[in-house]
Amino acid sequence: MWFLFALLSSVFAALTSILAKVGIEGVNSNLATAVRTIVVVIMAWVVVFMTNTQSGLPDIGRKSWIFLILSGLATGASWICYYKALQMGEASKVVPVDKFSIVLTVILAFLFLHEQITIKKLIGILLITAGTFFMIL
């Protein structure tokens, strides 16, 4: 089931990039990010209430709060940089560089989460890296 959600995430991310590129035309990138963020916040809370999971809010521990807040700050910084890059560059070049986060995530997961890097993952990292740079040249 995780694969289906990951695949849907990929489809929606692709739509996000194309829709954002069209929508950001003539709009300040920071303002566009703020509008997008409001929509995401509303949508997330609608899902929480539709699934009746709001009662779990008091159960979130201190460590989880800290890391969720840090994750939110990283997301915000990513979106601000992404929208600025998308406004300035071609979507077909900006998106591959943005998705280079796959490689960085695998490296960070190895360093901080002690996940394994297998030969297969290493080959994948090298291919994604090469592919990213071929796409932006």
C-alpha cells in the first residue's frame, strides 16, 4: 500500500510543479508560497477532522513536537526556495534539481538514521545524480 501512496505523491508533485509554474507568473514567489501554504494547512486539517484523528493532538510528545516543527521549518524553506527557482527557471530544469533531494535523503538516512546503503542503492544514487545533471545541461 505504501507504494500506491508514494506513486500518487509523485503524480501530485508533478501536477504541483506544472500548476505552480503557470500560477506563479506575475506573482511574487514568497506571496505564492504563502497562498499555497494556506491551502495545504486547510486541506490537512480537513483530512484530520474527516478521519476524526484530532483527538490525538494532546498525545504528541515533546520530542515529536520539536522534530515536527523543525520539519515544518525545513518544508517552508524548501517551498520558498522552490517557488523562487520555479519563477526564475524552467520547470523541466528546476524540478530535477529539487528531486535531487532523493539522493540527499538517502545519504542523510545513512548518516543519521543508520539505514543501510546497499550496492543497489549506491548505483541508484549515482544514476539519479548523473540523470539530474544531464537533464539540467
